[in-house]
Amino acid sequence: MTISLDCERLYPDSDGQPMADNTLQFRWIVLIKENLELLLADRPDVFVAGDLLWYPVEGHPEIRVAPDALVAFGRPKGERGSYKQWEEGNIAPQVVFEILSPGNRSGEMSKKQQFYDDYGVEEYYIYNPDRNNLQGFCRTEAGLRAIEEIQNWTSPRLGIRFVVTATTLELYRPDGRGFLSFLELEQRAEQADQRAEQERQRAEQADQRAQQERQRAERLAAQLRALGIDADS
């Protein structure tokens, strides 16, 4: 118990900073993190998290960062208070996302970029929803380097495609489906349920009509037999 408490004190699960500075930033963080969860739901060896402290070096709790979203291939799903890399097979998250708010400063973001470069991130994406500006960095032999043409860029690790329109960022899964909010997913589920119910009602009505036709045919056949006429001849 003492060891656990000491570890919690040494590597706290919170840095005391809010997850987001405003509703727009929060909405984008949730959108990306939850859609990545859906995309990788059938991969038990891929861990996805949002606003989770990442400690890359044992014994140095001051070296830490909390990406808005991270993806670690080769790590099992499950709950964590923080991502301690030495307890994760020394696997660094390969993909990280940051969503900017007006409170973010260029110096702060430069330090984060250097952190991700130093500790092995393969892909780093930054989106500023207020300015509708997307930047991306991909690892080369020389380290993280800016993606020169980010429009229609496809993530090597995730397979998702980035499209910047005149007003917003759109993200697409490998199968072409777009990232959707909880509300949009619920609305589509309701629409699918409504279509299914309409199809069920149409099928039921068709069965009723067919049954009525059979009943009419049977009554007609009975009337003909009563008159001595063989309806089958």
C-alpha cells in the first residue's frame, strides 16, 4: 500500500489543468478520441486515451505531457490513471492529437512538439478549430517533420483521412465513413431504426394482403364447388 501511495505521489494522475478551455475545444477532443475508439474497437492491442498524462522516463516525473488524444499500438485496452511508458513495454504512443484553444501559446506548443519528437511519437496532429487550421508532423529518419500537403492526407498508422473544408475539419475512416459526434450517431441510429420499422410494417402489410388474397381465392373455390364446378379443372 505504501509503495502504491508513493507511486501516486511521484507520478500523479492529474496535472491540475482542465481538459479543455472552452466548449469548442472540448467537443473536438471528444469527437476525435471517441471516434478513434470506435475505429479501433476490434483491436485489443491498441490503447486509446484522451487527456491522459504520459510519463516517458521512469524516475523523472517532471518529464510528462497530457495529449488531448493518444493512440498506442501494441498496448492492451484497459483503464489507466496515467501512461507510464516503462510499464507499457517501453512503447511510446505512436499517434497524438492536440486541439488548440485561444489560451495556447506558441512557446507551449513548441515545447510539446519537441517533447513528442524526443520521445518517439510517429505522427502528431494539431488542429485549431477557431482558425480552422490543421498541421501535421510525421516521423522521418531526421525526426518529426511537417507534412507539407496536409489536405487529403492519410495517416500511415490509423488510415484516417484529413480534409479541411472552408469552415471545418472533416475526418474519414478507411472505409470512407466520416467521424460523427454522439448526437449524429444517435440521430443516425434512430433513422436506421425508423427505416427498419417502416420496412417491417411494409412487410407485414404485404403479408396481410397476400393472406387476404388467399382467403378470397379459397372462398371463391368453395363457392364454385358448391355449384358443382371444379375450380382446379
